Amino acid sequence: MDAVTDVLTEAVGEALNEYGQENLVSDEAYNEFMKLYFNKFVESLGTLTPADGTREVTVEFEIVDVEINGERIAAWMPVDAQKFGTDLTAAALAFGDIKEE
């Protein structure tokens, strides 16, 4: 497992232990559990540390027409925004599929 998966797994376990799975009997209880889970997850993310050294990330950009504050402008945007975010996070935290150069 990678670091974020470990954090997710730990957060859900802590939330279930603290809230109690037997208490998840209504939508309201489930919503309260989810709040606790997300708080645990965010708290755990704070324990991750950036990677040492330099990483290389290759990103393909394209010029797209976007609207900002009611004005249309051309802007450079990643072709695959999700992959860009994943690759950048993986490089910064040194996990995932990014290979050190």
C-alpha cells in the first residue's frame, strides 16, 4: 500500500473504533461518522512528509479557453488534470508510480 492508502485505512479504523460501527443505524448517524472519518483523515494527512531530493514529473499541457471573472482568456491547462494532480502528489510525497530519475 502507498502512504495515502495507509492514512485512509488508519483513519477509517480510528473513526469506527471511536464512533462504533453498531451506532451506524441512521442517515444522521452515518453523516456524523463521515464527519469524524474526514477529520481523522485530514489529521492523518498532516503526518505525511515531503520527499527528499528532486523528482521529475512530465506533464502535457494544452491551451484552452476559460472564463475567469466573467472574461474569456486562453490558459495553459494540463491535458489530464487528474493524472497531473496524482503525479504531482506522488512526486512530492515519494509514493505511487513516479520513478526517481
